[in-house]
Amino acid sequence: MRRPVRAAETLLVVAALMAGAACGSRLPESDFERRGTAQAPVGGAPVRVGIITSATSPVGGAAFTGPRDGAKAYFDRLNARGGIGGREVEVRTCDDGGSGVGNNDCVRKLVEEQRVVALVATASLDYAGAARVSRAGVPDIGGQPIGPAYDTYPHLYGIYGSLAPRNGKPGWDGKLYGGTEVYRYFKREQGARTAAVVSYNQAASAAYARLVTRGLKAEGYKVVTEQVDFALPNFRAAAADLKEQGADLVFDAMDTHGNARLCEAMDDVGAKVTAKVTNVQNWTSTVGDDYKDAPRCRNALWATGSSRNFEDTDHPAVREFRAALRGKALSQWQLEGWAAAMWFTDAAQSCLSGSGGDVTRACVDRFMGRDEPYAARGLLVPVTFERRAEPPRTRRTCVSVARWRDGDGWVTQSGDMDDNCFVVPQLAYQP
């Protein structure tokens, strides 16, 4: 049974927004590119899809590109193998610059001018054009829920699913709901009882820290809160206090740079924890470089999410993903972009096997709206979309967990993600 989007996933870039929340101007112009292969499939008109990404944005060029890169790799591999029913998948990309104006521009060009059949693996800092996509009846498949759009509008299908009515208002009466499965996991499997939550003295960071604190307390943790100055952060003082308080876990509402500096400070003061917990956006193969000056804390890094660890090479779908991206730094967001492209492909193939035999927006949308869970050959915890009139009070939720180990990378913990499940309360929060 699929859970609604966890609050941690909906807000997973909130800490990164600190560095650029005040910047409202658009950066470089939208960029389009027609993707092909040296041996393009033949068999009919290309099937055109769009990918909108905040490739250039106030929070940095690499922050949002993982889903796009994973999806493009999937479509390149698909085209090399004959495309969809002999038809090439033509990928049009657009960089929205991380702004609402840029996002609306991308939607206009891809949806209205280029007439893409669907959007795939969207990763936008400000998805201002979401309502426009929905009104056009264009399925948006496997996007990252950076904001509330995927719990607000019909025809939008986020990578983690949704139970919300999606009637034009976020969630239920403006509230979204998330589970406490991550906190339950560390309590049950690692015996953790005391958790520290570190944030900046900045509104978005502090709000997210309050949300994490609420979830931890709901699971019975003693919670230690640490706040550092955004302009002149004293990470050493925070690290010393969480050591003094005997924290088992450390959660944060900060960017990658802040996390790395906190880890350095923890190593400096000798703070040893069961886990320094991060999210799916920071689940990358570059941890060794990002945390190069904090070896002890680096080896206490844990990541949680709803997709299969990209290091699980025993799984055939993971092996195929890694083969396509051989030689590149890998990330969990790339794997989820790959899964989003697979999702669209399955929808398109169902259209070709139907009575009409054509890949249309309406046909793809019907496939996406089915009652059947979707797991992308085992890459995703099964995803469902429902339109519940009332939010759930509790829900059985499953979580993928990995731990960083020098020399081994991200090592999956507690067996298969589909079996690592908990019945947990669902807590309301404002998007």
C-alpha cells in the first residue's frame, strides 16, 4: 500500500533555498535540445516528450539536474533499441532558470508550442506553470515534489504518488500529510532515543526543523534543537552541545555545504552518533568529496527515500541503470528520473497496443490514472494515486535506507525496501 509523500520529500530542498530565496530574477534563457541517436528508430512520427529542469538556478547548477539526466539516459537507451513501437522518443528539454517566470515560459513552449505528449521527470524550484499544464490535460510523469503541485492538480503524477483530491487546492483544505516512518525506523532498528535537529536562523530552515521535531516527538524521542546563524554559523558550538546532550541521531534543515561543515565540527569535538541522517537529494556517489574533511561523520551518514539504492547491483533494473550511466557520478535522483522515463514508456506502449494505436495525451493520462500500483521494475516502492476525500490518520509506509561506507559507497540497510514497512501516524503540515 503506497503512502502519501513524506514531508521530508516534499520539502527536501528547503535548506538549499536559503542561499537563493531572495533572488527572484530569471537566470539564463530556456534551452531546448532535440535528442536523437546515431541510429534513430524508424516506424512513424517521433513521440515527443518534455523535461523541465531548474538546471540554472539560485541554488546552483547541479541541484536539480539528476532527474533530467536519468530520464535522458533511459530514452537514449530506449531509442538505441528501437524506441517505442519503432518510433523515436524525441526529448525536448527546457531550463526554467529556477524562477516562476521561466517555468511558465517553459510550459508555454513545450506544452503549447512544441505540443509534447507528456512532461517527464520535472524538477523545478518554482513550478509556477503547474496549473497551466493541468488545464492542458498534459500528463506530468514522475516529477519531484519540491513544492505542493503534485498534491494539488489533476494530470500531475509525482514520483512518490498522492492520496490527495488534487482539485486545485493543496492536499486537504491546504494541508499536506506525511508519515513518521523514518523516525520509527531508527527507533526500532537502531535503538535511537535522542535526536538533534540543526537549522539556520532563517524562516524556511526553522519551519522545516519544527516539522522534523514534531515528527520525532510523535515517535517518543527526546529532541535537542540547535540553531546556527545563517551568515556566521558557529557549527562547533552546535556540535559540542549535541555531543553533551548525548544525541543518537542528527537531522538538519541545511544545505550540503552546511551539512559538510557541521560534520567537520562534529569530528573536531568528537561527537559520535548512530546516524547523521540526510535525504534522497543528497544520496549521491560524491559523498567522499563532499565530506572529505569529516571521515568519522561521513561514515555515519544515512539516507532514506522511496526508491531502490543505486548501489544495489544485485537487482537487474539497477544494473541496467548503472550500465547506461557508466563513467558518470551517480545519484538517487538520476535513478528516479530513469524510473520516470520508464513509467512514460510503459504508458506509451499501452497506447500503441490499444484500439487506436496512437500515443496521445489522453491515452497516457488514462494509463497513469489506473488503480494499479507502479513500481518501475522494482526501482520504486509501489506508487499509487488516489483521491481520498479525507486524509489518512495512519498508513502503512515503506522506506528505503542506506548507509555510507568508505570503500563500499551506499550500503543498503534492513533488507528489501518493500519489506521495511511501518504503520505510522500521518501528521499535517502547511506546504
